[in-house]
Amino acid sequence: MKRLIAIIILLIFIAGCKNKQINESVQISSDSKDLGDKLIEGTIGDASNLIPFLASDSASHQVADLIYNGLVKYDENLNIVGDLAESFEVSKDGLKIVFKLRKNVKWHDGTPFTSDDCVFTYKIITDPSTPTPYSGDFMTVKRVFNPDKHTFIVEYKEPFAGALSSWGVSIVPKHLLEGKDITKSELARKPIGTGPFKFKEWVQGERIELTANDDYFEGRPFLNGIIFRVIPDMSTMFFELKSGNIDLSGLTPLQYERQTDSDTFKKRFNKYKYLAFAYTYLGFNLQRKPFDEKRVRKAIAYAIDKNEIIKGVLLGNGVEATGPYKPDVYWYNGNVERYGYNPEMAKKLLKEAGFEDKDGDGIVERDGKPLRFTVLTNQGNDARIKTAEIIQRRLKSIGIDMKILVLEWATFIKEFVHKRRFDALILGWTIPQDPDLFDIFHSSKMEKNGLNHYSYKNEELDELLVRGRKIIDRKERKKIYDRVQEILGDDCPCVFLYVPYALPVVDRRFRGVEPKPAGIAYNKYKWYVPKLEQRY
Amino acid sequence: MGRYLLKRIWGMVISFFGITIISFFIINLAPGSPTDLQTDLNPRITPEIIEKLRKHYDLDKPVHVRYIKWLKNLSTLDFGTSLSPDGRKVIDKIKERLPVTVLINLLAMIIIIIVSIPLGLYISINKGKWKERVITVLSFLFYSIPSFWLAILLILLFGIYFHILPISGLKSINYASMNSFEKILDLARHLVTPLIVATLGGIASFSRYVASNFDEALKQDYVTLARIKGVPEGVVIRKHALRNALIPVITILGLSVPGLIGGSVIFETIFAIPGMGQLFFQSVMGRDYPVIMGILVLSSVLTLLGNLLADIGYGLADPRIRYR
Amino acid sequence: MKDRKSYLNLTIKRFCEKKSALVALFFIVALIFLSFSYPLFSKTSPDEINVDRILMPPSLDHWFGTDALGRDVFARVLYGGRISLLVGFVSEGIAIMIGIIIGSISGYFGGRVDNIIMRFTDIMLCFPVFFLILSVIAFVEPSIWNIMIIIGLTGWMSVARLVRGEFLSLREREFVLYERAVGNSNLKIMFKHILPNALNPVIVSAAFGIAGAILTETALSFIGLGVQPPTPSWGNILTQGKDILEIAWWISLFPGLFILFSVLCYNLIGEGLKDALNPRQY
């Protein structure tokens, strides 16, 4: 018995060693654009539903985006270009868009793609029985119609600046979905799209495998396939990356700075760095005292050392946020009040507001009431928790007592954010390509469940946000949002803290990875591996 | 016996309803709803969309109405559909996770039994000697280590430094192209580290349990009698003490039946194994009522059955116990 | 009365004969002392952030190194010990109190009362503990006290069963029958006369229970539902350290060792008590 076990263990070990040696015999090879090899990507969570507009999680979208196309897409420089549409034309008044569709596109099952699919997609998204979070984009549509198989026309009731980009929504196949209940459709498990990669297999909670679409309208991808491996634990993910079982994964700032500097790691991976489309902020509840006073909010903003947070939480891998856009996008206006670290100014502002430490307990008070508040954030986000801890220390030094409460997500949103039962919170917003901020800062979104949880109201801003939605011309629009950023900076309903860098690494054998404002993932179908370096 | 069984089964039915009612109401009273994960903080969501989603999932109806509806469906073995965006049948979601979890738990249980019984005997026989002390301290040590810490240490050791075992998951990427021998080997290699983590604590506590039972058995009158009669020590241990010492083992086995389908979130998260633990955790966090209820029904039925089997087995093995 | 005193003496004597348990007890007492007097040993406060000395290895300034925000791990581990030990004591205390009340009522009255209570206990035992904890956490905010209450509220079932078993066998004894005949109230008989005789298994299970509660808090920390920052606990320091084990071993090693050590000690104490309180051995 003992001997048998020993033999088994030995076998296992030997087999392990054998596997290992294959990987290490990589040679320098030519840079030819060969077909073949697979990309193995690590992901924290499994996808939920591969009909893209039924899912709202990023895991589902990163898979579905390779399988489906929209009529338009954002290119690497974040300009809107045609995707399934060969060309498009927006009328001067912005009330009508005409899409000319590509003629050589086929669904993965071989059926030709036509304008009927576009009309169908519109209908199914706006169908009240479809549980999708995306129908809001199409509220202002007057009608859609298709004069012929390759023309698709949308008409709007009023000008809508986000109209064109909303047609980046994935177009789904009419012939497979018509007359069926979309919530029970097989496509959620076995999607059929028009994209560069075809669905092959999905092992729940383990991996999703895609293969190259030979008939892709921009030509077959070089890679044979992409495999998404679900690894829920960050440290396990990093171990898998280090031992070469994963080709692409995001790093934490600590991993990026401290754990990937070894020569063996650098020999194997290329590290990339670009500003993520997200910012983190400290938001106040303006309904609660003393946050209804601009002075107090500003005092807190001055007391926070954003650079310290960037250094401590992101190890320098981020930039300070000054408004709801990141510095490298068109809409950014850096010429606003920036709230550099200035504790003296903070103390002065507090004093002006009547807050002083009279009883010598280290906490400032007004009319005998000490300045205490609780900041909420959600569980599971290490960076936000650390940010809170750093802010806590800084506020304490100017005499503000801040408590931290970390809540599980569902409770946090339902019981606290939506019901406005909080003093302040630390959260993040993603930065969408379209600059519209109506949902977040317009006063009409103050009521229950609205996203203006600051309960912030500024009449000039309200008016600008409404106007900004209706102007199609980019330059005219920018003027409006420049002013919006100035107002936000001055009113300070929230302290914009930082925009982190996204820190992906990709195995060196993949060529054609070009970091652009859109990141690196926009052109995976153009990545290739020279024959000699191919692994799978 | 027949009356006893009937009484027990009646009790089980009552317990079953108690469990489902309590859990259904707990879940439904908890703040948050399954639509949250889809709708929260998404700028595109309007109140109408939220209402639409709530209607779609029947969330606009009162709890007791939903419970009765759920019970009705259950009577036809219909566990309903998941409320997460995938909208799949609960039974399908459980079915695809079950084999992995059962495989690992079953293997772990077998290993624990195979190792613990001889180890327990060894401890008991060597009681008071240094060997016993070393084993005791070691077993307490393994029992006291937080499992995720042990898991990561082992992954680092076997996977990163020695490079002899895979790090996570159950199959290699090229699993599909292997022959059946390679497939078994591949699976075995992936299972080594998880099984070590899954069994160490169990071995530690179970072997001590066996040891104390054995101690107890050696003190019984019939063992003393056998010794007085001059039966050789080896025979005393094997024939008289051992058999009786193992009776409580049956109880424990019965009680571990529900454990077979219960996974551990922590374990599965670290080893990237898609099992029941992850499913359950995700469902609780996502307020996916039908899936939570499905898993609870399954595990409570197994628990109740396991209790019954343990009691019956106990009675069969030890005639001194009567059913009342 | 005299009887009880000599019994206590005997128990203590037996416990002291068990050297490992004695040593364990000594260590636990030392640990408690250390964690409550940490300011004497550590210059820095456990939440003194300094982003300029992130993840420094152990040195004379920082005996256990610094964590990801530059805080002193030694101070955090000692302070966290306070929390972790408190979690163990309070949550097990709650579990034992509930368990004793429910178990003694059930065992003393027997019959239908016993039936209903035990059915309920069985039902509670059917739930996976983690489910109970998760569902309670969904209701309340995860403050330290709530965590303790939650672990306590979900851990009383085995104590209740033990106490009930003892009560069932004790309630027919002569001394109980005598008290009843004299006309003493049920409450008095239950808690003054029977309970002291039924406590042995409870005390033993308490020692194991404290160990279990510390491990439960650690597990909760792993999934982010344990003691919340900035308050340190061994569980959340260990969890914080696990992702960076390779570059900052000190963050997980020290709290890990402390957890290991204290759980080990509680278990050894439990073993010692088991032998000392179990007169069947002699």
C-alpha cells in the first residue's frame, strides 16, 4: 500500500516536471504574422449571460464583445467609427441617422446579416418584457425602419447627443430569437454573433472558450482562440500568471510595482499601463448638516492629500482626479479648483464656518456639537477601504472625527445609498465615452433611487446638463461640459480623488498589442504569435 | 422498528417545513433584491426599468404568496429559475456544480477514514509515550491553521518553488486532447494540493475521536474479561475493542452525508474550483432566492436523512440501543 | 458545599498534572496581558499611517515590519489580539448562555417542550453555519460587536444539546426529587441545583468553542465580512497579507502564528479540562 502511494506520487511529480520543460525552450523567432496559438486570459468572475444587453457585469461583456458587433464602435483613439455599419450619416438637426450596412457579414451559423436584425434588436431592447438595463438609451427614438436589406434608419423625437454611440449596442440575430422568450433563449449560453471569435465551450465557473471566426468581415483573427479562465482569488491568479498558465491578466499596483520586477518575469511578460476609465470620489450627503455648507465640504477637500492616497493605495499608479473626466479625454477641463493639500486652508475654512476646538479634545465643534461623521464604502474593494483609512487620519489631524463603515454591496446600496442614510461615502464611477452627466448630477435625480445621491442641486448646472444632451456638435458641447466641471469644482458636492491606472500584463509571445487611449483590448483579433513561439 | 421509522419520518417532514419557512423568510427579509446587481449605480437605469425587472421576477408580490408558489413548484420537483442575469434553471446550476464537490468531498472523506483509524489506534496504543505527544501536537497544529493560509503556503511550495504540481483548477488547458490515462493523471495532479488542505484538519480531529473511543472501549468490562480469560492482546484489540470503538464512527459518517454536497467558499475560491460553496456564496450575495432555497432544500434533506441513517446504523451495530 | 470544594481542588490538581494544558493556559494568560498592555511595548499606534514606509521588512523600529499602508504590524497584531481574543470570549459566552438556557429548559421539562425545542435545534443545525452568518450580516452592519453576536447566535446548538442531555439524566436523581418535594421553584432547582452538576461538558466545549470562534472570524475576514478596518484583527491582517505573501511574508506570518498558537492553546486547555473534569477515568 505504502509503496503504491509512493509510486503514484512519484508519477505525479515526474509528469509535472515534464510539462514544465516545454515552456522554457522558447527561442527568439521572426516576427511573421502567423496563424495559430490561443490566448489564455484570467478573469476574477464568471460571465453571467452572453446576450450582452441582458448582462451588466464586465465579465460577460468582455466575452460577448468578441462575439458580437454593434453598428458603430469606438476605435483605439475613442472616435466613433462604423462596425457593422460601413458608413453612417447624422442629419444636421440630429434627428435622423442613416446607417449603410456591410454586405459581406454572416452570422456564425452562416445566415447573412441584414438590416432586419437591426430593427429586431431595437424592438427587443425596447420591449417592456425584456429585462435589460439598456433601454433608457432608446427612449427618445421616434421610429426605426429599413428601406432595404442594407440600410437602417433611426429617427428621434428630439436631438440626443448620445444617439450615435448608443448604436454600439450588440446586434443580435433575428432568425434565432424572433418569437421566443429572450430570457430563456439558448443564445445566453451558446451565443451566435457576427464578431471575430465564435463561441466554442462554456464550463460554468471554470472557463469559456472561443475560436477564430474564419468568415469575419475584417479577416480571420490570427489567433486560433481565446480562453477565459475563471480564477476568483487574486493571489491564485497571480501564481498562475507567474507560472505561465495565463497569458493576460490585470495586476494590482503592488504586483505591478513590487512583484513583477524580476528578470524572469520581464522576459516573459510585457507590462502595460494606461489610465482606467474610472475615478474614485468622496461624496457628501448635502441634505445632512454640516455638509449643506460649501465651506465645510471645501475644508474637507483641502484636508485630503490626494497624492498621499495615490502613493499609499496605488503606489503612484494613478493621477489626481479634478472632475468627472480623466485628463486624457477630449472633455477634460483641468482649469478648475483642484484642492491641493492645504491643511491650513482647511482649518481656516472650518473656523469661518464656526468650528473650533474649544474643549481641547482634539475634535472641533460648533454650538457644542463636535464635527463627527461616518463614511460608508462597500466591502470587497480594498483600494476604497485603504483610501478611507488614509482620509480618516488626515481629517483627524484637522479635528474632524470620521468613522469608517464597510458594508456588503446589496445592503450598502439598498439601505444606505438609495435611502440617503449616510453622511458621506467613498465610491467610484466609470467614465463613459459620452460626457453626459445628467443622471449623476442633475437635481431631478435627487429623489429615491436616483443616482444623484449627493442630493446636489445647482440651477445653472441643471440647465447646462439638459442642454449638453441635445447638442450634437463636439466643440459646442465641450464648452458646456467645461463650464460643468468648473461648477462642480467650485461647489464641491464630492471630492474627486483619483483616476487609477489599469495595469495589464500580456505574455511576450503576443505581437500587435498596441496601448492606445482605449487601452489594449480593442484589437485582440489582430494579435498574433510567430509560429516558433506558439504554445497551444 | 416500523413505528419508530414512521415517527422519525414524520418528524423529518416537520423539520423540513420548518427549515424552508425559516430560510425563505430570512432571505426575503434581508435588504437588497436580486435586481440590485443589475440595476445599481447604472446611469442608464430608470425607475420604470427597475419596476419592470421587479415584475419580471415576481418581486412585487408579498412573501407568503411567493412561498406558497415556491412550495407548489417544489412539489413537482421544480426548483424554479435563477434570478441572476443568466436566468437558468436552479436544478441545472446545482447539477453542474455537484459532481466536483461530491468528488472532492468523497475522496477527502475516504482519505480521512483510511488515515485516521490506524492513526487513532496508534495514538491510543502509544498513549503517554513521546510518539503520541508529537502526533497530538501536530494534529492540533493542523487543526488550528486557517485553511486559506495553509492552501496558499502549499500552492507556493508545490506550484511556484518546486514547480511539481499545478496551481489551481481541476484540469489542464489541453485536457480535451489527452488520452484517458493522461486525463486521470492530470486530474490527480490537480487534486493533490486541494485534498491535502481538505483532509488535514479532518484527519487531526477524527483520529483523536477514534483514539478516545478506543481508550473508552479498552476500559469496558468485556475487554477486561477477555484479558482475564487469557485472550492474546492482539486478539483483544482486534476482535473486541476495535469493533466497539468503531461504532461511533458510523454516527460520524452519517452526520457527514450532508457535508458531501456542501462546499467551502474559501477553499473553492483559492483553488479556483467551481463547486457548491461558490454557487451558494454568490447566490446569497446576489440575493438569488431560488438558488439559495434549492441548495438549502437539498442539504437539509440530506442532513435529515443522514441523521436517520446514523441512528439506524448505530442501532444495528449496537444491540444495546433500542428504538423507542 | 465541602464536597464541591474538594471536587474543585481535585479538578485543579488533575488539570495541573496535564503539563501541556498548563503551559497552554499560561500562554493564553500571557497573550491576553500582552495584547491589553501593548502600548508599553510598542512606540507606534496601530493605525499610524505612513505611506513612505510601505511594506518594510521587520527591523528594530518595526519588529514585525510594516503593512501596505506603512502601519506597524507588531502594534496591529497585538491590538488585533485584543479584538480576536475578545471575539472568541464574547461570542462563545453568548453561545453558551443561549445554549444553557435552551438546553436546561428542554431537558428539565422534557416531554412536549423538549420535543419542540429539540426540533427547533435540529432545524437550526440543518443550516450551514455560513448561511446563517451571511444572512445575519445582510441585516446588520459588520461592527465588531455584531460579529461577536452573530458568531454566538449561530453556535449555541451543540451546547444546548449537551446541557439537555445532562439535565435529562440529572432530573430524575434523588437530590432533584428532594428539592422538588420540598417545594422549591423550578427556576431555583434548574439553575441552582442541577446546572452546576451539568456544567462539565459545557466548560470543555467552551474551550474548543473559543478556538472555533477565532477561526470563524478569520474565515469571515477572508470573504470580507469579518472585523472591519481600520480596526485590526488577526483575521483581517492575515487576509491582507495573503495576496502579498511572496514580497511581505511578515504580514501574514505573525498574525498567522498568533492565530495558530492561540487556537492550539485553547484546544490543549480544552483537552486538559476534558481529562480533569471527566471522573469516569478514575
